[in-house]
Amino acid sequence: MEAVIAVVALLFVLFLAVGAYAVVKAVGAAKRGVDRTLSQARRTVEDTTLRAKTFAQPGAVGELAQLRLTLRTSMRATQDALHAGVAEDPSLHESLALFERLSVHGHELDDELKRLESEPDRITLSQRLPSLKERTQQITKAADSLRWAARDRAHKFADDDLDLLRNQIDMEAGALRHWTTEPSDTQPAAPSAPPTSSASPSSAPTSPWPDPAPAESSPRSAATAPTERSDRTAQEPTRPAITPPSPRPTYAWEKQTKPESTT
């Protein structure tokens, strides 16, 4: 009884541990989903704000907003392309590591551009715009280079696979159309030459079936036919002309004849 209670208690504790682990995992997944949703919403709001500043605020502030929008768009597109391609092509891990190093510079530039948006000194801001544009072009050019290289690599593999598949299909189609190149096996065989008159009787082919009897017999064969029939008749055993009578059956009601007395 104590052993049963111990087993039940152990199962109960195990179920509690499994339930707690499942709850923690579910809460963590929900939290990550919420964070991802909030990040996407925040990113969408920031991009919309930057586009609005680009058109609504001309001058240095508008140019800063345009630089930030260009930088964020390029970096995000490269990140999505590399993360999507590394699952199918493991060689992109090195490219992804280089992008992570480039992202550090991108985040620093984005933070600096964001701080300069609230800079009241427009003259100093205008003087620093050329260097900021150059840094933005360098980072975006590097990110675009990684992104397009990864896409070209994926397209190259897809083209090679398509070429190989097309060659295999051409070979299979040629194999299916083999009757257009091979000679036909259904041609009738040439008739064999008739045997010459000089061939001996023993060399003539034998047939499993007997030849049919000729329709008309020669006079000699007709003359010898009665003689052959008479010989076969003489060889056959003689049979009586009339079949002897069978013994008469006896019935139970018939009286048997008594033998005559000798006395």
C-alpha cells in the first residue's frame, strides 16, 4: 500500500513539473510573439514618420529623415534575405557574420541621425550632411552587395538545377521516342527457298501432322486397292455371321424341374 501511494505521489509531482514547464514555454512564446508584434508596429510607425518628414520638412531635417529611411530599408532587406537563405545554403553563415558586424555601424549611424533630427543649429547640421551621406552610402552599398550576392547565388543554384533537370528530361524524351531510330521488328520474314529436286528424301523436313490424302488416285493405286483390302480381310480373325443367343434369365416364380426317379 505504501508503494502505491509513493508511485501516485511521484506521478503527481511529475505531472506538476511537466505542466509548469509547458506553461513557462507557452508564456515565453507568447511574450516573444508580443515583442515581435510590438517591434514590427514600432518599426512601421517610425518608417511612416520618416516618410512624412521627408515630404513635410524640407532642408536638412528632411534629408536626415531620407538618410535614415534609406539606411533602415537596405539593412532590413539584407537581414531578411540572409536569414531566409542561410536555412537552405549553410555557406551564408559567413556572410551573416559579416552583416552582423556591418549592423553595428548601421545602428550607430542610425542613432546619430536620429539625434541630429533635433539639432537646433541648422548651419552645423548642413555642414555635416555630406559626411553623413557618404557613411550612409558606404553602409547601404555593402549591405546591398551582400544581399544581391546571396540572391545571385540562389538564382545560380536554381538555374543549374533547372539545366540538369532539362537535360534529364531531354534524355528521357529521347528514350521514349526510340522507335524513330531503331529498325522495326515487325517486318515479314523473307520466304524460304523451295527445296531443289536433287535433294534426297531423307533430307526433307518432317512435319508433325500427316499430309492430307490426295483427292484423285492414280489407276495403278485403284487397281491395287482390292488386293490390299483382301489381304487385310484374310489377316483379320473370322467372326460369326450371327451372334449366339445369350442365356435365358431365370426368375424366382418359375418352378424348377424335378429329376426323374430311377426306381
